[in-house]
Amino acid sequence: MDDWLIDDERLSIERKSILPGAGFFTPDSVEEEEAEREAAESLTDAGVVVIADPDSDGLACVALVREAFGEGQLVPAGPHEIEESLEWAAEYAEPDATVVVCDLCPDSEYDVAALPDLVDRVEDVRWYDHHQWDPELAEFVDDQGVERVVGDSDEVCTADVVLAELDHEFSEQFAELAAVTRDHDLWIREDERSDDLADLSYWSEPEEYIESVLEHGPDLSAEIHEFLAEKRVEKEALIEKAVQRAELRDVGEWTVGVTYGRCSQNEVAEALREQGADAAVIVKPAGSASIRGTENFERAHEVAGQVNGGGHPRAAGCKPDIYDDMLDYAHHWSTRGAVAKQAIVDAFLRLEPEEDEGVDTER
């Protein structure tokens, strides 16, 4: 395939909004080989390793670990990459290493299958998180002797948990970093700096982000603010496309805003909330989707859990299992995510009445 076909720089905003980025067209096997090579390099000779989601919360955790330990090599892992990351750590980590898993929640026993081997290999394994854990998976992790601390997902982000649990006298800069990270991650949106952190974690390389917050905390440098201003011109245009494409649907007892596009989901969800949506579904060209709630809908994680995902009451993600071949993706792009949208809307309709549900503080 010619490179120019997937070159973002030549696409109009309209087409860029509809199609996934160039990385989508790299086969998973190629990406996994490269990821394993990079993980092996990071793990070799490292005294402290952090396996973390490379978003603003996960990267804040890496910064806190480095501040506390004086080191901390990052092995980036998304929610669907926990299994591989633990396997690589169990194979390549140094025997005297400390491994800290941050901002990741296992969805199945396969995700943590390598954990016993990792515990046998290294000196210390810790797991800090704030997501909704399955009780049986939580028990399995605890039984391995892992120090597992999960914060209340309604109250704290994982950076809050790491800040509280590490035996270190953190300066006010790092407490503020955790607070601003929480403002974004829990979608509180009361501190304008939280959007800066979220955007920087998305547009920069992880190491650039970590170095920046280690030096400046949540008050980023003038050079970074200039960089963000330039990137936001396109960001706002993509948000506008997704909002224009949205429709409000009556789904059960809720009004759900449903849209499609490559965009920043939080801002799109906020625009839909202002239009009267109790919840928002933003389907992405790569096949995944973000689900955002409001004070009127705090069951986003329950919806996502039905369509191959999970998360928090007001913020969750998923990728419906509906793509069997590239024709399905072609249909996805040409119909602006019609099948994925319907699969998620159907998940709203399957929710049990809230008064019939028990409350599990860890799930």
C-alpha cells in the first residue's frame, strides 16, 4: 500500500475525521514485535519498572514513582495490553527489580495469567489503580502476594493512589499534579490545566510528558503551551465535525448523544451534554468507542462492560466485537460507525433498573 494513502497531512479535516490514523494500518503482529523489543530494552538493567497506561493519569504515576525511587522505566500498556506486558516483565525484568503496575484493571484471567511468574522472578510487585475490579480477579492478584491498592473511582485517580501509597515526602508540586490529573480523569473539569495535561499526554511522546511534569508539575512551560495552541487548531475542527454529526436518541429513560469521528471525546461529550444528553457515545474510526456520563447517568462502565470494555461510572471505553475482516471496517467508515453505535445503544437498553442492583465498592 502506498504511504500517501494513509498520510494524514494530505487529508482534509472531513476525511481525517472519518478515517483512522496511519497507525491503524500497521498489523498488530508488527506492532507487538516492536513493543516487545522496546519493553525488553526498558526492562534490562532497570531497578524499578512501571507498567502503566500512557494517558495523563498513568504517566503522572510514572513521574511520581521516579520522584520517589529515583528511577522508573516505563513499559506502556493500554487496557488490552496487560497480558503481554506482564509476560514481558516476567521474562526480561531483573531479579531484584520492583515492578509497579499503574492505572490498569484486568478484564479476564488471561490478563493476569503471567502474574505468578512475574512474582516468582522479581523482588517486589505492586499494583495501584482506581478502576472497577472484578472480585475474583482482585482475589487472585492478592493471593499472589502483590501489594494491590485500588482507590474509589468516584473520588480519586490512580495518581492520587500512588501519591498516598509510596513512602516518600512529595513536594506540593506533585500533590498538585495528582489533583489536576484527577480533574481530567474523573471528568470534574474545574481546573483548566487538566485539559492541558490530557492534550499533552495525547500529542507528545510519553518520556516528553514525564520529563515535563517532573520539572513543572501541572504548570507547563511556555514552549509547551505554544505547542498545544498549534495542535488545538486541528483538534477544535475535529471536535466540530463530530458534534455536527451527532444525534440525540431517546434510549430507555435517558437521552443519549451518539456520534462518530476521530476527535477528543471529552469535549464532544461536553457539547452533547449542553444539548441535553444524559450520556454520550463517541464511536471512533479505529472501532473503539468512548462512553461518557453525567450527573444524570453514572453507569457508563456497565454499558461498556457489555461490549468488550470497562471504566468508570461517568467515563468508560469499549470496542464492540463486530469486526471480522476489513470489509467490516470499510462498512464502519462508510456508515460512520452504524453497527458499533447500535451495539452500544442496545447495551443501554439491557441495563437493569438501578434500584435492583447491589453496590460493590471494588467493581
